[in-house]
Amino acid sequence: MGHSKGRDTPTRDNWKCILICLAMSMANCQYGYDTATIAGFQAMVGFLEVYGYRDPTRKGIGWNIGTVPQQLISSFLNVGTIIGVMLTALWGRYYGRRPAIWLASLISFVAAGLQVGTTNLTGLYFGRILIGVSNGFYITFANVYTAEVSPAHLRGGIVSFFGIWVSIGSILGAVANNFSKDLLNKHAYQIPLASLYAIPTFLSLLVIFIPESPRWLLVHGRVDDARAALVKLRGNSFKNHPELFEEEFQEMKRGIEEEKELSRGSSFGDMFRGTDLRRTLLCYGVILSHSSSGIWLIIAYGTFFFQMAGVDHPFLATVLKSVLGLTGVCVGIFAAQKFMGRRSMVLLGHGMATLCMLGIGIADTVAPHTTPTGKAIVACALLYYFFYNGFSGAISWPIASELVSSRLRVLSIGTGTGVNYVFACTKAPPASDRIGIAR
């Protein structure tokens, strides 16, 4: 049975599913908020008084941070994320997407409390690992959920909610830092960290009202529950055409049954057998485009980098960067739905990101630590974030989720994300070294 054209219902008829996916995608907000705040802490006197050292040569604040703790603050987040995404396959085999979000929220509460309360690097590092584990669960299960429950003709835009929430989180984190940066005590970083509690709290409450993924329910033989979940997700989109709803449900059911016939499980080795090998490699390649783009220079050290480059208002520049990122995501979603294909968007996004990174390097090489160079670096960073977020970062999750089979989706996305963060760990330290000795 083919896909009936009548199933491509208008966006307004799918408002219920869109709102549900928007709520679930809020999980990605923590990732944006956390990375934005941590990047700003390294340019705050209050944070550096606890974890840094006096440096009279550093103009403006007189404090600095060693390259080793600077690297580890970023790298331990990635280590935690790797641990988290590696655990998602085992969790996803027995438990649904909703319990995964609640577990991640619980870990997030512990991580935030530890980072607020500690005053030594060991405690901070452990808190970074825990928040990384939480992010690993959030990123994997939230994006898998939206890919599984969204209508096929709207999937690209809906899964791209990832980019919207990451950008919103970045804006909130940058704004929180901008308001607390002038406090010359621990409150400068403790206030933004304590605000992190809001995201898992709201998310945990929202997930109570969100149905479980019907695909996950079908994989576990819960046919009636899967049908009920799909009814809630589709709302009134098939109100006058129940046969179209039945067609989608039977197609979903048949696809999962066919995949089960190919394999009785979802072991790690299945990803590298037969046609799934090509799917897995393509999925990994798309996800690895994140760390290979140079994004971790902007994410992990953005505010610190702006400050070391001589930018007059580094915290405000970080806010503007995040706003441009959100604008890019909105433009990208519109382009994906109306006139651009997935591959064209990725090529455009990475091409422009390459030119922007090249511009930053040229500007700092030709006239380092000057006002015109600072302006050029900010301009390139803003353009980078606009094109990367809008045409590469956001669209990569729909592509990766669509490439792999249902029974291997969590395993493929989880391990792919883990490999991506391994590469992120290898790329972040060299960037930190270069920034750390910039002055």
C-alpha cells in the first residue's frame, strides 16, 4: 500500500502533534543554556576568583583561568554526554521515551545542585560529567521521539525544533550571564546555574501530558496502546477520513514487523550488517558534521574568546550570536519546508561556516587585538552561527533520524552522538590552548 496523498494534511490540522513535539524538544534547551552559561563563566571575575588565578596582564578584569581546567570544564561535559548516549541503547530497549526524560531531569537536578554548591574543581568536574549524561539522554530521546511521532511531510520542520530550543537556551543563558557578570562574588555564576533548575522542572511536568511514542509501543507489542497514542498525536488531522489514520497506523505496524523479521533484536552488530551498514555510516557522517564544523570553538569558549580578542562588550556579543542562531533556525525551517532539499542546506551551511571560520583566522592574524579585528571577529561569528544553526545544525537531526531503521534508531543516534562528542573532546582542547595564550 502506498502513501495516500490525503495524509499530507495542512500544518494547521496538525497543531496538536506540533505542540507535543515542541514540548518534548524543550529537552534540547538545557544543552543550549548550559553551554552558553559555562562559556561566559570563564570571562567572569566571580567565577575566576574561585577557579582561576590573578593575571595583571589580562586587561579589564585582572583574572585568568588555566588552560587545563578550561579544557576539562568543556571536555568533561562531552565525556558525560558520551556516557549518556552510550547508555541510551540499553535504556531504550526496556523503557520508553517519557521515562528517559524523567531520568535525565533527575540527573540534571543533581548536577545543577553540585555545580552551585561546590567550590573546588573536582566537584565542578563531576557536575559537568553529570550534566553531560543528562544532555545525552535529553538529546537522544527527545529527537528520536519527534522523528517517530511527526507526520512524514512535516518531519523535517518538526525535528528541527532541536535547533530552535538550543538557540532559545543559548539566548537565555547568555542573557543570564549578561545580568550577573558584574557581581564580584560567587553569585555571578551561581545565579545562572541555579536558574538551570527551571528547564528540567517544566519539561518533567509537560511530559506527564505527552503520549508515549507509538513506534516504541509497537516494537514492544503494545498494539492497543500504540493506536491510542497515535490518536492523541494526530488529533483532528484525520477527523473526516478515519481510513487515512488506519492506513498510517497499519503502515507503521507493518514496517516494524518487517524489521523484526530481519532481526530478532537490536544489537550493536546489527547496525553494521546488510543495508543497515550504509544507513549507519551515513547517519554517523551527518552527526559528525557537528564537531567537524568547528562549532565547539564558539560553544565552549565564545564569550572568553570575544573578550581575549578585544571585543568591547563580549557578553552582549554572545547574546547577539545566540539571537542570530535562532533567526537562522527559523529561516532554515522555512527553507526546508518550501524550496530547499536536505543536502543543499547542509552544503550551504557548512560552506558558509568554513568561510566564516577562515575570516576569523585571517582577521586575528593580520591585526590581532585591535578594535577593527574585534568587530570583524564578531561579524564572522554572528554569520557563522546564523548559517550553521539554520542550514546545518538543525537539519542534521531530521536527516540522521530518517536514515536509520526504527528498531535501531535509538542505538544508531545514540552511538553516533557519542562518536561526535569524542571528536568534540579532541577539538576543544587545542582551541582552548590557542585562546589561553592569546594575551
